[in-house]
Amino acid sequence: MSERSPAAPGAAGAAAAGPGVIDLLGLLAYARLVAFFRLADDAELAPTLASKGALADLAAAEHANYRRLHDRLAELGADPESAMEPFVVPLDAWHARTEPQSWLESLVKAYVGDGIADDFYGKLAELCDEQTQELVRGTLVDSGRAEFVAAQVRAAIADDPRLAGRLSLWARRLVGEALSQAQSVAARRPELAALLGAGARGTAKDADSGADGAEAAEAADLAAVSRMFADLTEGHTARLEAMGLNT
């Protein structure tokens, strides 16, 4: 049985924005909130004052992004906390499965794991209304994360080349877990899958109607999700190369 999007009944603003927007903004808002806490924790573990300050700045940027998404959900007539709630368990489970064992692993996770997730959010936003696209793009701005993490990891590998193999394995694990988790979230929230499968959904409905047409449309949505996830691996390769890790 499919789940209903939070706050959809009576939310004229959300309806005008299009299906799936509340789910997307709720998912992204919770992701940004968790990223804020994780980066703040990483700042405490950083080995130098410079790195502590850099991570604190990144954490502050994530909190600002969270507030923008939270406020937009309220503008659309949705309860922000209700919109985020469906994603608490799956995102917390992803973080529990990918708990870093060192400061360097936490940096790689912040860059690789969050990076591929942000690519996913960006792909979804491309199929939303223009205002949603602009908001999501603004919250996915890197804020210097790529340069900071790549420099830290490269410096660590230069000091100890043995780290390259271990961190490369860690990065590959993160991507596999991230793709699996994103697919699971999309499958559980049909309106998110429908954003990606909008074209295929229309084709399926034209070809058939009624229950068979609806089933074909849902299958087409999930197929579109799978194709998109295959495309996300290209950005992952570029991130590994930036850190000096093996693909």
C-alpha cells in the first residue's frame, strides 16, 4: 500500500508546486539537518584549529540550508516536521550502517556519500517547478567542501600511502550503500519515483487505463529511478580522483 504525502490534503500551495515536491523538500531538509550535526561533530575531532574552523563553517552552511527548506515547506502549507518524518528512519539507518571509524573516513563520507545523495536530489529537482529547482540548487552548493576534503585526504595519503587503498574501499562501500538507500526511499514514496518516471508514466497511461495502466505506470517510474542511479556513478568517479583515491 502506498504512503500518502504528508500535509497534502488542503495544501493548495503544495498542489500548485506539483506532486512530489513536499516529499523532496522534506527529504532534503532532514538530510541537511543531519549533515549539520555530523559536520559539527567532525569539527570537534579535527586535528588542527584550521580544520576545526573549516568544518564549523561547513556545518553553519548546512544549518542555513536546512532553515531555507524548512521555511519553504511552511510557505507551501505543509508542516515541516511532518514532511521530514518519513525520512528519519531510512536516513538514520543509512548513517548507522556507514559509521566512520576515523576522522579521515568521516571526511570521505561527507564528500562522497553526501555528494552522490546531492546528485540524486538535484536530479529530482530538475523535474519540479522552477522555484523548487532554484531552491534545491541553492542548498546543494558545495560551500568549499570539495576543496577542503580533497586537500585533507591527499595530504594524509602523501604522509601514509597505505591509506589510499583503505579509503578507496570505504568510498566504494559508501556509494553502494547510498544508491541502495536512495532506491529504497524512492520505492517507499511513490511521488518521488513519479517525478523521475513522469514521461514513462504518461506513456503507460496512454497505452492502457485502469488497474493495468496504473501498475504499468508504477513499474515505469521505478525503472526510471534505476536508470538514473546508474548515471550517478559518473560524479562519484570524479570525486575519487579529486581525493587521489582509486576508482
